[in-house]
Amino acid sequence: MFPAAAGGGGAMPGVPPFPVSGGAIPSASAPPLSSAETSPLGGIGSQFPIPLPEWLMGNPYFTAGFALGGVGIATSLLRTSTSSLQSVLRRQLVMSLEIPSKDYAYQWVMQFLVNQRVHSARHLGIETTYSKDVSGRQHVAFDFVPSPGRHWIRYKGTFIKMERERQIKTVDMSTGSPWETLTLTTLAWRPHLFAELLEEAKLAALAREEGKTIIYKDRGPEWQTFGTPKRIRPFDSVVLHGDAAEQIYTDVTEFLASHIWYLDRGIPYRRGYLLHGPPGCGKSSYVMALAGRLGYNICVLNLGDPGMTDDRLQHLLAVVPPRCLVLLEDIDFAVAPSTPAANSGPYAGSTRVSFSGLLNALDGVVATEERIVFMTTNHFQALPRALIRPGRIDVNAYIGLASPGQLVQMFSRFFPGEVEKAEQFAVLCEGENLSMAEVQGYFMFFKNQPDPCLANTTRYLEERRQAMSQENNAGAMPSGATIGAQQREVPPAAAAVATTPSEEEGEEAGNTSTSSSEQAAPAGVGGGPSTPEKRDGR
């Protein structure tokens, strides 16, 4: 308080007077303000649940820290709200599509990007396509694909961010390739943009495979394409005796159209076919031609694979790709004596597929439905009765050596319009026990030359008989003699049903079918004694 000037009411020199409301002049004896009232926090300290001492409230460092804490809390709330708002906007305004490398669409989209020439200018990956035709010519093509990382593409006027992520520490055990993920991100202005991209990529992939048959081979626990897709083989290029080819085709088409019929009667919806006969007569070739006519692909399963076990066989038959025929070649391998597990090597400790495992995979509790299985064998007599019973083998057809009718058809196919020469060729080859592979191989030497082909037929047959005689004298049974012996045991028809042996025959032969069962096989295609109409040729 400043002392008053002499005379009372005088102002200090140099200090202007200040107005006092209501005319009241503060008293000189007013009490001093407390520290709480004079602190920068004002009266806030009195509002705390716990009373704070006056010395703390009056500390400038405490008040400054309190202010900084308030600023930090406000900043954190702002950051959290901004992140939440960003997440909401991302979900509402941005859409993304994640495609793992195990998905079919992964290859479709990558190939689509290659065809569209959508890639970064400096960061590229490469996919090499190598093929070799029947004449030995090699074809190599290089396709550039987006490398792992982030890329920007433009599709139908919309920019899309593409991220290809590769997990180096995680690899596919069946192929050894690292796991990859392809993520596409764009603004959600066009919700159907990704669907259009996938549809276009799918159509482009199917267009490349149109008119071709894809071959699948088992690799580990999954099916993978083997080589390049093959051109569809014409159905009439495989010549069987009589109408056997059409009969099998009709049976398959009837099965494919009877899904509801099977379900209504509680019958497992699967069909098994057995093609048996001498080698080189067209068993596997017919399956290839049949798949082409049906528009199906083929899954080839090798039971002789050292790594093939019962569990792996059951799993592979359960995950067959759609619209595929399963081909089990040389089915008699599964009925051979069991091979003990190897003690060393990559397959040490693994037991190969057993006969009981094959039966369970074909018609057991673990057997899947919606499946067509074709099996081939050169030794029908070695197949146990339990394997060829209906339910596992519904239709079995004998594909034998070339009959006169087949020889005429084959000659006419290679040399159209030469019907008379075709009949002469069939007469010359009668009784020679030729396989269709031998006939086709002979015709390959006389392309578009029917006269030299017919003129050299007698010489070819004589040389063939001499070669077989020399092999017999040397003590080695040639393939032609073996075929001839098999042909004499069975009817000369090129397609015949091998009926299931009787109960007594199965027990006497150690639960295996005998050669007498094949001798008694009538001509035609059929499914055993339960369907006599098919045994009569339908």
C-alpha cells in the first residue's frame, strides 16, 4: 500500500487516478489475498478432491507441468480421434482384395496383369515358359510380372494399388516356393470393380485352356498341372472294336445326368471303370479322347510312387479338381506283395500304398462322391475279386488286340477313301496279333502313301515274325509273343466284359480272379453278373 499524500486525498505525482465503482474507496486495512487466489491456477486448486497445500499450488513448476499434461492429453485425444476417423473413412471409402498364392485366382490375376502389360518400369519379376514339341523343337518365352513390393496399375480408368508380399520364412513344402499374397486396394467408388477384374482374368485363363485337356499330377498332398495343356484328342482317333467306345461314353454321360437319381436312392454318386488287356491297345489313349469329348481334364495317379501311402491316396482322391477324370494306371501294382518301408533315403519309414488302403479309398467310409475313376491293367487275372466287384468297378471292358474291323478303320483313317486297300491290309494282317500301337507305328512310315504301305505290309510282317522267333530262341519272351498268348486265352473281340468270378473260384485262386473268368467273358461292355443286359452289349 502506498502512503497517502499530505493533505489527504492527494494523488501521487506521475500516477493517474483510477476510478472506483460506486464511489467507494478501498480501505487501507483490507486483508491480503491468499496464495491460492494469487496462483496461476486461480481457484482451481480448491476443486480437487484432495486438498493441495498452498505451497504446491503456488509453485510455478507444478502449474507449468499441469498445463503441459493437459496439452498432452488433448493431443492424444486428437490423435486417437484422427486414427479412428481414418479407419472409418478407410472402411467406407477404400476397398481391398487379398489373393493368396494357393488360390486358383492368383495365377489368373498374375497372368492377366502380364497380358495387360501392367507392371512397374524398374522392378520386375520373370516367369519363363518352356515347351518342347514332339519333333524336339524348343520354345522359350519370358513374361514380366510385378516383382514383390508395391505397384500402381490402372484398370478401366481406376487406379489400383497392388502389393505383392512374399514370406521368405514360410515356404510351400510340396513345391518349395515361398508363400505369397497379392493385395489390391482402390477407392470404393465402383463396388463391382474387383469382381469384374476377376471375371475378366478367369475368362482369359479359360480361353487359353479352351479346346485343350489339362493333365494333373499329384505333388505332395495336392494336384498340380503337369506340363502345358494338351490339344483335345479327337474321339474317333482311338479305334476300339465294334461300338465299345460309344457304349462307354454313353454310360458316362448317363451317370453324369443321374445325380438326383443316386441321391434319392441313397447310392454313392461315383462310378468306376476298368480297362484291361494287352499293352499298346489304346486303354490310356481312350481315356484321353473320352475326356476331350466330355470337356473334362485328367488327374493321373501313380500308385507306384515310393511316397504314395494310404493316407495320401485317400486325400488325393478327396480333393480332385472339378470336372476331372481320375486315371489309375497299372492298378495291379496295388495287389503286389507289400514292400517293407525303406530304412534310409527320402522315403525312410514310409509304407507304400496297400491293397486295403486302395479299397477304402475307392469304396470305403472315407471315399468321396461325385467322382469318375478309370483304372487300367495289363494283368486282369492278378486282380482280386474284392477289387472288381460292383461298387468299386462298375464297368469293366476288355481292350484287346486289333481285330479286322479295327484294322480297316485305322487304315481308312490314315488314308481316307482307300476302302479297298484297307480291306486288303486287314486280310494280310489276319492272325498276326498286332496291337493298335504297332499298326499306328507302321502307318507313320507311309504318310499319305497308301500304295507303298500296302506293298510293304508282307515284308513288315515277315520281319516281325523273324524278330519274335529270335527272341524266343534266346530265351526271352518278346512282347508280341506275350500279347499273342494273352489273345489266345481270351475271345478275339477287342472289347469284352470280364465278369466277376464265382465264390468258389475266388477261394481256390486265393481271392484272385482266374484266367477262366476272362475266357468266359462275353462280348460287349458290362458291369458284372448283376447287369446281364450290359454284358450282352446293351
